[in-house]
Amino acid sequence: DLNTNASELNTEIISAINRNSVKDTLTKAWTRFEASSKELWARDLEEPLPTNGQVAVRMVDEMAKLVKFTPAMTKDLHLARQLRNDVIHGDDPREEIKPKHIRRVLEATEKIIKMLN
């Protein structure tokens, strides 16, 4: 979907990748993950999306169950979520943001999009 759908968000992610901005790429990729996850949640889960502060943690866990992410992917998604939170809150990331963190978010999102289609 990232390479074939010229949505605004996909275009922003590709632009961030081309600029070699890991922080921006991670943030945009995570936004895309959340949007796709919310759509799948609404379609496949009975309960409403939580509104408390743990929504992103719960979203990763529920998507892991629905899409059958490996434990390694789930762990990497939780770390990517934490790194993205560090970035958006102006904190130094707890560890260096690496391409694998972004790749995991993009891979997970593609799997969600495939389930939606």
C-alpha cells in the first residue's frame, strides 16, 4: 500500500524516508499504523476503542492477536511506540531509532491493510 497508494500520509512517509529523517519517518509511520489499526478494530472487535492513556499499548496487543504478529514483532512495535512517544514529547529517545524500528511499524501496517482489504 505504501508504494501504490498515493494518500497524503503515504506521501509524507516516503518524503520523510527520502530526507533520511528517522524521527519524522517513525512518527508518520506510527500515525499510519494507528489509523489502520483503528479501522480494523472498529470492523473486527466488539468493544469500542479505549480512550484512556493506554490506548496505544492495547492497540498493539489487540492487533497482534487479530493479525497474528510474532512475539518479536509485537515487542518491536511496543518499543517503536515508546520511541515515537519520546520524539513527540520532546524527550531524547530511550535508544537510537534504527531502520528496523520503522520497518516493523511499516510491515505491521501492511499486514493490517491486507486484512482490511
